[in-house]
Amino acid sequence: MKSFLLALCLSASLLASAQSDDLGRIALNTYVSDDLKIPAEAKAILENKLSIIATQYAMGSSAYRPRFVITANVGLFTKDVVAGPPAMIAQTMNIILYIGDGIENLSFTSLNMTIKGVGTNENKAFIDGFKNIPTKNAQLEKFMQEGKQKIMDYYIAKCALIEEKAASLAAQSKYDQAIYELAAVPDVSKDCYTRCQSKMAVYFKQKIDAECNQKLTRAKGEWAANPSYSGAQTAGNTLLSIHPAAACMPQVNEMLKSMSDKIAADERAAWEMKVKQYNDQVARENQLMQYAREDAAREYELSKIRTENFRQIAIEVARNLPKTITTNNYNRIHWW
């Protein structure tokens, strides 16, 4: 199994930007309802404060994990005009923070606090109040830990369903979506996370093998339609986009050699340089894998590379999801 997983970790160029725990943490996305009667500028301050709180407790938002949210409701206890000059507005606000499931519209836990804000107008009074929301104290820590535990409980309860959904997607050759579903599981749920990581590796292998067969067939058609240097370039670009760990790589290499043998000698040098660059890249990646086999300590580095492969797929799937999916679900949040 180890050698199989090693074969998936070829994208070494991604290592520098990888964050080893990026797929392993619980993520809270910030949301403030448009229904709250607060000025737009103040709303942006509140959203930013929620983001800071989530980040303080290592649960900052994730581009590809939209399910769980931290949100707030704001109510006014008192609003007074203090004589100037300049005249000031003093507000005492009731702010309730919530953590919950933004997709299934379930509130997990809440925290009630009283905040005061003063400003020369209502907007500035709200802004001053929101700036006074604490980002770290005993009450907040309890609130965040309760929310985290509820999210952990969610994955423990739903793990089998997540795996079943991913398996169904993979059976339809929707490998990226399958990986996306599994990538959302954080490592705080150790057993579920380990199983999902293993299955992501399986679906990733199925994905690159399926893509290899598709691209090989396309390249053969491109070459058959134009068996010349320009045709070799077109077919070659298709072949050279195939993942080096794909099962059909022997056929890919055979076709690359066959095309090289058939194009004219004066064009062959440019073609072979392109193929050499690809082969050099594969050789460098294979060398990285060899180092990892020889030194067990490098397994951690390989794990980061593999995780980054999965992260990139999950981000791309999330980027292409219709925005209405998240927006429509979040707009249903009224936990107060």
C-alpha cells in the first residue's frame, strides 16, 4: 500500500505552497445575514471580527469547506444621543454568536454578549461596538470548543454516508467530486479521516488512469488525422498532460517514440527536446520518490505532496460549484 501511495505523490513543484494541515482542520466560514438592520460598512467589520475569532482558534475559513459557519445576530438594548459638540450616539447591543451547519441549517451552539459602541453616527456606533467584541476569552473558548465538538460529532455520525456518497460519485467517474466530498473530513475525526484519505488515494488513481485512457485515445486520433510534425505537436501536448503515475504510461511512451521515429529528421530535434523536458521532470519526481523510500523520515514530506494534490482538486471543484448552492443555504440561516 505504501508504494501505491508513493506513486501518487509526483507533483513535487506544489510542495513549497502546501500546508500540511490544510485538509486536516475544522473550518468555519463567516456569514452575516443581509436581514440584520446594520449599515454595510459596519457589517463588513462584523464579518471581519468573526473571521478573526475563527482564526484565533485555528478554525479559519476554507474555500472548499462551506458547510460550517460562524455567524451573529445583533439587537439593540439601548440607543442614546449624548449632547455634544459633537453629538454622539451611544448604543448598548446584544450580540449572539452562533456556530452551526450552514448547509443543513442547524445551530450547534451560541454565545450571548453585551457590547457598547459610541460614534458620531449610527454606523460609527455599530463599528465601535463590533471592534469591542473580544477575540479571545474564557467564554469564547468554551463556545468555540463546543462548536468544534459538535462538528467532530457530525463527522463521526455521518462518516459512512460521506463515504457512500463519494463511492457513488466515483462509480459515475466523477472522481474530482468524490475527492472533494472526502477532503472535507478533518483529521480531528481520526478513524474517518484515515479511511477518507485512503479512499481519496484510490479515487485519485482511478481518475488519472481514466484520464490517461481518454487522452491516449484522443492523441491517437490527432496523430492519425495529421501524421506530421504539427500533428505530433498536437498529439504530444495531449500525451504530455497525462499524469506520470497513470497505468497507461507504457503505451504513452511507446506512442511518443513512434511519433518521433516518423517525423522528419530536421523537425525531430525540436520534438525530442520537448519530450526530453517532460522525461526530465518525471525523472526528478521519481528521484524524490526514491529518496522517500530510502529515508522513512521523508514520508512526511510525501504526505504533504499527496495532500496538496487532493487540496488542489477540492479547491477546483469548490470554485466551480454554483454560488447559489452556498448562498441559498446560508440565506436560510435564522438561528435567533
